[in-house]
Amino acid sequence: MSESYETLLQMQKDYFYSGETKDIHFRIKQLKKLKKALKANEKQIGEALRKDLNKSDFEAYLTELGVLYNEISETVKHVKSWAKPRKVKTPMTHVGSGSYIYPEPYGVSLIISPWNYPVNLTIAPLIGAMAAGCCAVIKPSELTPHTSAILTHILQKTFEERYIAVVEGDVETSKALLALKFDHIFFTGSVAVGKVVMEAAAKNLTPITLELGGKSPTIVHKDAKLDVAAKRIVWGKFTNAGQTCVAPDYLLVHRSIKEQFLDKLTQQIKEQFGEDVSRNSDFPMVVNERHFDRLTNYMKDGTIIFGGRSIKERRFIEPTILENVSLDSAVMQEEIFGPILPVFEYETEKEVIEMVRKRPNPLALYLFTENKKTEQHIITHISFGGGCINDVVYHVGSSQLPFGGVGSSGMGAYHGKYSFDAFSHDKGVLHQSTKMDIPFRYHNTKGGLSILRRLIK
């Protein structure tokens, strides 16, 4: 099997070396084909997402397809300017020359995507690869087999294998692909697997983009607009049954408004998902039994103040709020990735900063406050990938913002122009004139040192 992967990789390298994928008109044409193919198969994609994760048509469009359509349109509109060489300033010591940056595609990229947003997080990096002029081998998640199958069908029907290829399989397939010398690797998934990917990439000195996760804190300060905060937190936390890398992972609520806020939070769960969430046929299910068991065990780590019900045969877990949680418990040691929300109280901003800093840098941070000073203090003193003030998750939908982690939550960023950059190398080139020469650069120039001292200080 590994020999066939090597053959595929070489075929894509040969096609990349032909130069066809670098042509800007080719890139735009292929991106338009991708969008057309996704739109033509919307129904089948929706059916697959329903089978794998019980996503409703609304949630599928909001979190999977709609953002991709916007991303492709934005890329088609701007990729020509992104790909142009950029002239930059040249120092006085280089008089007579011009300095330029040439964006250059890495070559053949390996894209390994996760199961939680199996369409979005497969196609979004692919858009960047195509825009940059790369070829790509895609490894979708085996945990969402129906979605993986429809994506494979769409991409195989739309593109030649020498340009865009899909390889389905399990962990062994990923290992076999990672052993090959790709020109770039883009991985979205857990921190644990991210370390494996980085180790494999290091053996070949392959540049990588890692989109990982972590425990994203959500801070509700005493001056926050509680109705708005509750509504938005419930939406962001329980969309996709909490299986979102940037979902609020735990709440830090100011002591003075905690009880009031928890009442609003539970009321919002009922308003958005129904008095009995188990009767809501559109509430997403946990991806598999292993994750279901992991999540139900987390509910033992605190006092359940809302929710707590589960139905194993449906892989259903009710939105659940926990109190009296120990910071050393399992639910606070790992990213939850499910519809469980631990709540803590705090008195001072210093307590918040110290608590968050004790954990690895989160992928996202959310703060609800009407105080600009508090806002700036938190942003300045806590390192995190990205986030929102007075909202949650919504920053991910903006193609103008870089999306990515820092430290253990990832490296590199994408979306919009940042996706193009993720799959490109900036090649710096100096264009030197032959009509003149700078004498003081040469070893035999009299007074060369004194001239250099005047020019370079």
C-alpha cells in the first residue's frame, strides 16, 4: 500500500513541476469548479452529515458549507493580487537595486482533516492549497465514514488525481502517508496526534501547519450584559454537541453575578434546544461510543446543576452544566469536546489570569465585559490563538482574521489570505542593476570601512 502512496506522491510532484497549477487562471478555474461541485452535492453532503453526526440542514449550512462558499468567493476575488510579486523597500547600501517577494507554492501538500467538522475542515485548507498553486493529497477522518465517502466521490469526480487526490483509511493510512516526503503538511486534530505529526514532519524537515485545540476559557465579568452572554455562550458551546475545537471549554464567572447568570444559562438551553433536549431531533450526537463513554465519565467530576441525561444507543448527551469541579479532575485536564460545561467563580482579574496561565495556551478565549480597560488587560496578559469580546466562536467565520493556535494549541494560521500564506513560501529576490556598481562593497576599496560606518549605524 505504501508503494501506491509513493507513486501517487510522485505523480503529483511531476504534475506540480509541469507548472500548470501555478497559472493563476488555472487556480481560479479550479476553485470555481470546487464551489460548483459542493453546491451540486449539497443534499448528499447534508445526508452524510446527518448520518455521521445528526447535524441538521441549518447547522450543516451554517458551520460547514456556508463558510466554505464565502471562503471560495473571497479567494477567487483576491488570489490574483495575493500571488503577485510584492516590491519592498531596499536599504541605502543597496542603491540601484530593487527588492521583491515572490509567493511560491510549497508543492504537494498532505491535508489530514478531523471528524467534528468533516466538510469544513477538509475543504477550507484545500482552498488555501489550490489558491497557492499546490497539489494536495487529502486524508479525511474515518470516524465520519459517510461524509468521508461523499467528499471522496465529489473530489475524485471533479479533479484529476495528479492534482487533488483523496486517500481514505484509518490510523495506519495516516502513518504511511506521514512517512513520505511531502512538501507541506496541514493537520487539524488533537494535541496528542499533533505531536505525532510534528515528529514525522521533523524527520523530513517538512514545514507544517498544526490546528489543534485546548481548553478555551470563557470569562463573564460582573459588568457583562448577562442575557446576551448566556444566549451566545449556549449557542457556541452546544452547537455540534460541543464537538468544536473553539467551543467554550469552561466558564469563569464573577462571583457577584454567578447565580443570576447560571439561571439565564439554563433558561437559554431550554429556549434554544427545547424543554426536553432528548426530544429535539436536530440535536447532534456524539461521534462514537468511545467518546460517549469518555464524556459521561466527565459528568462524575462535579455537581450537575443542569442536564446530565444520556442515551447511549443514540449517542445523545444532554447539555450539562457542572459546578464544584476540582481543577485536578479529568474534565479539567483534557479538552472536553462535548456538551459539558464546568463553571468556576472568581473575584479578581488576577485570579482569572493565573488560572488560565496554569494551563497550556488555549486555542480561543472569550470575554464578556462592557469595560475597555478589563478587555485590554485580559488580551494583553493572556496568550491565546484568537477569540472574541462579547461573543464566542464567531471569529472563526471571518476570512479577514487569522485562525490558528499558539504553543500547544497549534502553529500557523489560515482563512482568507492566511490560507494562501499557509501553503506558500515567500521567496525574497534582489534585482540588481548592471548599469552601475557600488565600489565600497569590495575589499580593495580605499576608505570603504568609513563609508560603511556612515551608511550602516
